[in-house]
Amino acid sequence: MKKLLALMTIVGFSSATAMMSSLAIAGGHGKGKFMHFFDANEDGNVTLEEFNTSAKARFERIDKDNNGEITEDEFRTYIKARRDERKQQKFARMDSNNDGQISKDEYHAYQTKKAERKFARMDKNNDGFVSAEEHATCKAGKHGKRKHRSGRIFNHMDSNNDGIVTQTESYDAWLNWFKRIDSNTDNVVTAEEVKVYREQRRKHKD
């Protein structure tokens, strides 16, 4: 049997949580992957009920044959669809006048905004300059980030090491992420808790 892969996308996560937060807390552009994945009514809060519903639906979207397991082929198909979707979204962001094509000015404007965001992330002390140390720190944090990510996520989720990720195992991994962000343990993750969690992750990486 082919080795089964994890439910999560690039989705990004030192444990599944660390990978998730870097998948992340990636998608949704600004509100973070957690809210993007689970905030179904987009009110800035994720209740445990919303979480349970979304986690189940996400697993079922990948498990095409509905056998309660995710195969490598199913996972690859899902990842390809996600990549195609992100490409389309990127094109739409670049095509600011929505005419179905990207002009030189639109491309330049998009790349300028992207460069400004990247510069702001590197300029840790906000002095308007990026030092060699700041640049090196940023590069070091990204080194090897995506390499073998799928395998690491799978191994973390496969809690009994039997080479199979079941719906229960995948749900437990997602739930662990929920609990880490839910700092006041009220079974509701707020946008503010996600923001605090993201900042803690960044400080930990630094």
C-alpha cells in the first residue's frame, strides 16, 4: 500500500502546529490560515462547532473514495488543485482592472507591493534599513522550510506509526492547533488570539 499522507496542505507546520502556523497562519492573506480554514461565517471567531464541521469537511474533500483514509494520489490531487487555485488568485490580484490580462504597470505595481511587504518583514527594528544581520536572520528562518514538509506533517499525524492517517488522527492534529491558539480555553478562537499566537510564533523563530 502506498504510504498515506496528511490532511494538511502546504498549509506549513517543528511539530504539526509549527508547520501549520507557517501553512500557514498562509492563506486568506492577512487573516491567517486558521481563520481562512475554519471561520465559516467570517465573523472573526471560530467556535468549536465551526471547527469540527470544517475539519470534517476538509478531510472529506481530500478523501475522494470516502474510505476514511487519504492516499498519496488523493493528497497530490488536492495539493495540485490548491496550487492551481492560488495561481488563479495571484493572477486576479495582479490584474487590478479585471480585464483578464496583466499589463506591465499592473505587474510592476504588484511586485512593488510585494517587495515592500518583504522589506518590512526583514526590517526588524523599523529603522528604514535592512542590516546584514537582519537579512541573514530572515534567510536562516526560511532555509529548508518547505523541504520534506509533507513527510513531516504525515509522520506527526500518524500517531500510531502504522503508515495510515485516519480521520481521527487528522482531526486530533487539527484540534491540537485549535487548543494552542485558544489561550483562554473557552472553545472559541478569536481573531485577536490568532494574532497573539502568530506574534508568539514569530518571536520564537527569531
